[in-house]
Amino acid sequence: MYLPHHFVMTETSALRDIIDRYPFATLALASDRGVMADHLPLLFGSGGGEHGVLRGHIARANHLWREGDIEALAIFHGPQAYITPNWYPDKREHGRVVPTWNYQIVHAHGRLRFIHDPAWLLNVVSDLSERFERSRATPWSVADAPADYIENMCRAIVGVELTIKRLTGKHKASQHKSDAEREAIYRGLQAEDGIAAEAAASLSGRSSR
């Protein structure tokens, strides 16, 4: 990933925050069969190494697990938006402006392994359900379904665990531009694109407060 110094994310807490907020990842690897990619939610866990692990699952019918232990890359996509030159104050002054795209992204590099243990699978399914149900008024849990049904469903999946060796992040939010331009981007993202204040602030390099 191309990383100009003013866009590099260096704080581990900020990188993990994006993983937690935007857990639906692109999982990519290169094997003898070529470059492969799948898309799945992955949850961060602090155990398993210096940088933690990512856990999820795929369908047993997905041949990805037949690759065995392999190097892989999980990509987490944070807020992103097209930035039109019409928002820039410089457009009205001299017109020498062009569009861009602002975004946040995190790459987790590591070693991937596939897990068939029923207890491990039940734990990860329970953790995923809890993570995505917890904000609901009446959260669903694995315990709400018959135990034999869940057991059969777990037989149809394979666990995915990526031990993270390296985390890199990029936050491209016009940080190298003037305060006036960043303020204009912030207002434009909210007014024209309907992006919430927090995400607009993230994409404009401006405080939302």
C-alpha cells in the first residue's frame, strides 16, 4: 500500500478501532491456484501473539480452507467518499483543482490457519452473534436456537484465524490541505452526501466538535 508520510496511521489503538468499527474484511492470499479473495466479518482478539489475532469462519464448501496454513492479508475498509473540486475555495479563486478520494483503511498481515474444532467454532459463532446483536433492543443469541441445530450448522463451517504479524493503516483526509479546504470538505460531505458528522470529520481531517 502506498503510504505518504502525512497519511500513515501509527497508533495501534486507532488501527484496532477501525477493525472493531468496520469488521467486514476482505481476506486475500496468493496460492498455487492464484490470487484468492473472500469477504467475511473478522473479530480482533488480543491473544495469540504480539499484535493479536483475527477470528471468523467460512463455509465448509468454500475451498479456501484447503490451502492449509498460509500467509494472508485482511483488509478493513473504514469511511470513504469521493471529494468534488466544487467544494474547494480555490476553485472560485483560480480553478486549479481536481477531484480526489478520501478514506481510511487498515491492512492486517499474518499467518492464516483453518480450524475444525467444534468448541472453537461454537465460541466464534457466539462471539460474532454477540458483537452484532448487542445494540438491538432484544439481542438474538446462539442459545435461542436448539443446540442440535447449532451443532449441525457448525459442521457446515470452518474456522478462520489470522495471527497478525504486522498492522498498517492509511488515513487520507486532506490533512496536507488548508483549514479552509478541510472545512469545506466537511460541510460538503454532510450537506451533499448526507454523511454523518463523525464520518465527515474523519474524511476531512476536521474536528467534529
